[in-house]
Amino acid sequence: MKILIASSYHHAWNSVRPEAEMFIEMVRQGHQVTVATQGDAEYVARFREHGVKVIDCYPKKKICPSTIKTLHKELKDGDYDICYAFNSKTIPNAAFACIGTKAKLITYRGTTGGLYRHDPSAYLTHLHPRVNGIVCVSDAVRKDVCNRVWKNRDNIVTIYKGHQLDWYSVAPTERAEFNLTDNDIIAVCAAHVRPSKGISVLIKATHQINNPNFHLLLVGSGFEPHYEEIKQSPMADRIHLVGHRKDVPSIMAMADFQVQPSISGEGLPRTIIEAMANGTTSVVTTTGGSPELVNDGKTGFVVPVGDADAFAKAMNILIADKNKIVQFSKAAKQKLDKEFNATQTVKNHIAYFERLQNKD
């Protein structure tokens, strides 16, 4: 099978790795894969080393005539079976490039919300009439997309990104860096804060936590709107504003558990995946794909969106029981390895591509 990928690889190595390694594995299995991306992207050398053809072709805007022309010529001359586009810039250009070719156009959807039939721009992306199928990062995203499209709902599928534990295996950050010891219970919330992240819910939950050895690390940017709420928390002196960090997986590995109080908009949160890979359990909410990653009461806790009381209760259970933390963390790591592995992801993609091909 001949597959043309249009995506951006100007991102941190680990953020693009699950996607990129999937295409390398497809080449190993005998398929021909071409990636149209930024020529100076860090992953380009690894692509070429493993037999993936790379075209230096990334659109400067949503409708880029030169990109459309280049992709169309490649699709026609190369007689591609599949064109797979991944973001709001590559999808419109790939859609127009596919016109007049035999290639099945597949788009990728990674978040819930933001796709509306009354929005003209949606018809340049997932609602474009040239789109043959949509791959969604989670069932929550798939259900959301199914409510938005006009046709071919059976061609909207969930295929989880594949991961390997050793991609994320890191040494834990030293607790001493935060003036903490092994006697402390540490939870981490890592986020680039916006209203959907539910930080107010988390801070409200801290009002119900009394263990003097419990500390909460807030990692990332954008926490400023919540400074006054943090000051009002009874454990304000144990809420640490860490700021932006490049070693989030290491901090996750150091922590006893991580928390995701999101109230909307999650696809399949990478922070939960990083925590699972390093054997760290989670407390999450029912929004988006989080419940697909966490088995409530087995690998972590899933609580209702916006319910600070329930969030606090779940946190208190873990704070009071180190053995449960260890049990849940081990199960979380096993779940990632079994249900979200890279081999299964490639298998599911190829089966999906073949199903679309056989519909003719």
C-alpha cells in the first residue's frame, strides 16, 4: 500500500513520536510511506534512515496553492492509495490536492468540540466533501465527530495512538529539588492552563485535604488567574507553582499520583499517558478520553466533571493508602502496555485503510 502523510513535525520529540514511529513501522511491514512536512524538522533524519520518503512541503496557510500543487503531483505520479492529513493546515491542502486522484483522504481528529456544521471553515477540514474517513484519538472524540458530519459515520473510527513504555522511561526528579522527602505524598497537575482545565475545581478540592504531608505541584504555564484561589486554600503553603518544565515525565515519575481536573475539551491527554508509562496512577474526570485511559477503582479514579467533593474524596483515598497507590500505578502501566501499544495501532490503521479501499 502507498501512503502519503501530511503533518507537522516541528514539535517536541515525544509529542510526535507515537505518530512518527507508526509510519516507520508501516515501512517495516512492507508499505511505502511518504511524509510531507517541514524539511528542517528534527524527525526527518530518522524518517529517512528507516526508509520513509520525505518531501519538504508544509503549507504556510490553510489554502496554499504551491502546497496543493506539490501534493497533487505526488499523489498522481506516485499512484497513492491513501492520503492521511493531521491538522488544520494540512487537511484543507490535502483535500484539494486529492481531487482528481484515486487516493482515499483520511483526516485525524484529536479533540472534542470546535467542529460545527454552521461554521464555513469546517468544510475546509473534516466536513470537506473529499474526506473519505476520519481517525479519532478516542471514543469521546469519535462520538463528538459523528454528531457533526453529514454522511459516512461508519467511516469515523477510533484508533488509539500507539506507545512503548521505553519511550517514556525516565529517572524520577529528585524530591529534594522541591524541598520534599519520601515521607511526603506528592500529586502533580501538569497543564497549559485555560478554563477547560478545571483548575478552580482542583483548588476547591484542596480545602478538604487535611494530611500535613500532602503537597500539590502545579506544573506549566497560565496559573496566574488562580493565584488568589490558591492563597485561600488551607494548604496554600503546600501548593507549589513550578512553572514550565521540560522534564514533566520525570516529575510524574517522582510523584505518587497525578491529577487532571478538566471540565471539557480533552481528547486523550498525553500527561495521563506519560504518567501511566512511568507507573504513576491518576485522578481524572469524565470529560473527553480520560475515562478510556483510566479504569475507575483499578488503575486510578474517574470522578464527575466539576465535582470538587468527589475529586477531594478520590485524592484522600490515595493520600491515606500508599499500598493502593502502588497497586493502581502498576495496573496503569500494564494497561498502557497492553491496550495502547504501537504494534496494535499499526495493525488497526492498515485494516482501516484496506476497508476504505475495498468499499469501491
